[in-house]
Amino acid sequence: MSYVEIREAILQKIPEDIGITRIEFEGPRVAIYTKRPEVLVEQGFIVADIARLIKKRIVVRSDPSVRLDEALAEREVRAIVPEEAGITQIVFDPTLGEVTIEVKKPGLAIGKGGANLQEIVKRTRWNPIIIRSPPISSTTIKQIRNYLYSRSKERERFLRETGEKIFRSTLSTPGDIRVTALGGSREVGRSAFLLRTRESCVLLDCGINPGMGNPLNCFPRIDVEEFDLDLLDAVVISHAHLDHCGFLPFLYKYGYRGPVYCSLPTASLMILIQSDYLEVMHKEGRMAPYSPEDIRSVITHTIPLRYGEVTDISPDIRLTLHNAGHILGSSIIHLHVGKGLYNIVYTGDFKYGYTSLLEPAASQFPRVETLIMESTYGGSKDVMPSRSETERRFVNLCNHVLKRGKVLIPVPAVGRAQEIMMVINNHMRRGDLVEVPVYIEGMITEATGIHTAYPSFLSKEIRNRILHEGQNPFESEYFTTVKQPDLREEIVEGGPCIIIATSGMMEGGPVIEYFKRLAQDEKNALVFVSYQVNGTLGRRLQSGLTQVQTFNSEGKMEITEVRMQIHTIEGFSGHSDRKQLLSYVRRISPKPRNVIICHGEEEKCNELAKAISRHHKLPTWTPDILETVRLL
Ligand SMILES: [Zn+2]
């Protein structure tokens, strides 16, 4: 449907006295500006009817001329929202006519059947958005919100132009669907897959490889002619790990001004991750590939989505995100090409099994022709111990070491950190893990704050504890956040304890400081609980490195002798192991016609591909970097 047709359909269905002043694209949605928004809000069926007819999401916005003055509107909001809802912040966005009301208890603020919201629209003609104030406040979320408000006009223009591009008239019938691996294929790191049709061009993920120095191995191959920034319709990010989103700001540095789609939590987490990456590069005196300004461009151009929300992202591609069970907000990306023509499921990193933090990955889709799946643990020997066995080993190891020494756990700030926190909290509470102080340092607390802001993306169990029982397991009394680096000496000199610190692959961050101080003593233990990419210090220690060179704050080289115990506990992974990968291929519904294997070391890709073609009789591909697979 063209803009003119959409406009006609809307004007025909909406009674004239509602006073429509503008109809505009707002990204993938259509915005209707009216002088009487309260009527459309009250009589929701009118808008629902139109949405069904034009097959697009609709937002109702008030014409700026009818909105109550902000100070008066704030007074009205405070009068309507009951005191027990606990308002913590009210922010007005005059461009969109929205008032964001941050509250402790969203249910009470919304009222029965949305009664309070309707009342706010009626009395103020501002559109209320209710959000939960996170129990652990997150600076990132606040900064993103403030930045977006400051760029409200620019944001409005971006959304309108994006909408016009999405709903442009097509030049040909849909077809020629092909996928090119620009990174993250037959390797782990720098994930980037280019999907092209006759009409559009979409990039899935845009990561970096933290273990590689040479740009040709470290960044996606966007230098090739297959990739044209000017033709790119959208970028979709599966989750906020550096190897999936770390290179995204670079696209903006080189002039990309189109949208990025990802889940709500990913939109916050990836900004945190990218900013931290810049900081780490800066501290180490290395040249970063982009600047903070480019990260801010990402904020302005991100369109966050909920799981299950079907969204047009180009004239012939529809996107839906589903839970991937890997980290908070991680998504399996479902792409529907043409009207009923072809369907692709890209798993990103996914966990098809139990974790404390998240539900297992979604496996039911309306249609699937091609499955693009990761194979990090796809090798024939990559069968992990069961989850209960894993926890038992972890607890036994900690109990043993803590008799005399300290346990140092390097973790990525997002995901594994919170998972390990939950495991430690549960076992200390039950009494089978010795109660010692647990020190947490790095961006972990900030990432935890983002977790508590999106409880609906967490596992049912944790969500219920936060929402209904009012006990937030992330705020357990066992945990101490280390805010001042000078406390490190005290911790290292003190008694047995557990230290959880970033970065996860020991490529920098406070974990290095603890490591340097604990490494000489064989009573201490370094315990890996996450995947170590080839080339990283973490991987080299796992392989038996006995001397580590580091630089101190004055830039002088130091040699650390490694005498501490080095352990790896397999099984906490946010990735599916071999069994789970194969059972996913068996259970995914409907059954795909073919499978592309990626995100695994070469041997693992091949071993998984062999198993899938043998057991499931499905054609498989393991494309090399820059190889293109034609799907249709
Ligand atoms: Zn990941």
C-alpha cells in the first residue's frame, strides 16, 4: 500500500469531527495526529480496524495545538496516578507529544483496563508511556533517554524518512534471495551476514573479533563491493555482545543513516558495551575504529522492538524477534521475504536449555525455509555436563579453594556475570556453598541495572520474584560492588572471597588487576565460566601459559608468573552444546529445508554440518568469509 492509499483508507474510516491534522510514517508505524486523541483512545476499535486493513501498526498522537502546558499536565498526571504507584520521574517529549512516567508499580499507574491512561489523554492530550523504574538504577538507560529527548526533532525526521523508505513502491517481484558471510563464518567473532533480495539489503549483526589485531581478520569485510552502505535498508542486531554489535558505530562513522532494529534490552546493553569497548581501547592506548559521537548516532537510529512484534523493515522484508535464551534481550531473528515467498531464521547465539536467568530459545515459527545457526559448541566432543552437574562441580571447586585461597572469575559484564551471581546466591542461600564475601567489579552492576529494568525479558522464576514477591535476587546481601580501585589491595590482602570481574576473556578490565595480584599464589584459583576466543589472554592461560606480560599504569612492562590454579567449568554456557544444537534442529517447527552453519571454529562448523545432514537429511552449507549462498 502506498502512502496515498494508506492516507485515503484512514480518512475514510475516521469520523471527520476527530480533527485529523497529519498522517505520517514513523519508522515502521503510521502516526495519526488529531485534535481529539481521547476519542481514538477510548474507541480503540476504530484504530484496530484500520491497522488490520492497512496491515501496519498505528500510533495516535495529539496535535501540538491542543496539548496542555507541560507544568499543568504534570500536575494532572500526579493527580490521576495513585500515590502508591510511586512516580519517580516525569519527562515530556514535545515532538511526539509523549509523557513518559517512570513508576515503581506500573500496574497501579495504568489502572484497571487502562483507565488512568485514558484519563490522562482526556485531561492533558499528552500520550502517556508508563515504564518501570529499575530497582538498581542504570546510568546507560537514563543517558539514552535524555539523549533521545535532546534529539527529538532529528529523531522524528529520521523516523519519517525511514517509513517512507520502508513503504516505497517496489521495482520488481520479490526474489533472488542470497546471504553473504562478511564475518563470523567458520570462525567465532565479527558476526555479519548480508541478506539481499532484488529489492532490499539487510545486514544481520555487525560485530568485531576481539582476539585479532589485523583489520582484515578483526572487522567484518564491509570493504568489498558486495556491501554498499548507500543501499543498506536496515541493520538487525541479535544481541549485545561485542562480536555481534561492536562494529555497528563504524557504519555511522562512514555515513550510514538508516535504522537499527533490536530488542528493547539490546538497545540499552549494546550502547553500554560499545562505550566500554572505546574506554578499554583508550586505556590501552590503542586506536579505536570509531568515536563516542558515532555511538550516539546509533542511539538516534535504533528502533527497539518487543519479542513477537511483526515489523516491516523494507518493501519486501518483515522482521520478528524471538527469545534466544543467550543473554538478556538476545533474539532469534525471523525474516519473512515477499508475501509468503521465503522465511529465514537466524539464531544469533542461542541457548536451547535451562539457565537461571532466561527461558530456553524459541523454536516455533509460522514458517522456516532456511535456518542459519551458530555452532560454537557444535564439535563432536562438545557435549557439556548437565546443568545440575555443572553447578555441583562449580560449588565443590569453590568450597575447596575457599578453604585457603581466593576465587577469581573473569566474566563478560552482560549475561554470564548475572547468571553466575544467581548461581552463587542460590547455593549460598541453600547452605551448600560456603558463605564468603562476593566482590563484583567492572561494568557488571550497570549491566545488572539494565536487567532489572526489563523483567519481562527474564525467566519466569526471576520475573516473579522481582514483580510479585518484591525480592530482587540481584540485590542479595552477599554481593559487594567495588566502586573504588583502591579497595582492591584490601580485598587481595583479606580472607577467602570470590571476585567476579570483567573482562570475560581477560583482554583488559579490572580482572587483570586482580589476576596480577593473585597469580603468584597456588592457593588461589582462576575459574573460567565462559567461552575464550582464540588469541585472547584467557585462551592462552587455559592452554597452559606460565608467564604473562602486562603493562602497569606508567606503561612499564611487568612479568607475572602464573602459579595459581587455572580451572574451566563447562556447562554455564549461554550457548547450546552439541546435543542442544542437534535437538534444536529436530524440534524447530516447521522443519527447515536447509541449514547454514556459522559462528564456530571451522572444524566445529563442519562436524555439526555433517551430523545435521546425516541425522536430519537436510542440505547444509558452511560458507567461508565472502562466500554467498543463494537461497531462492
Ligand atoms: Zn553472544
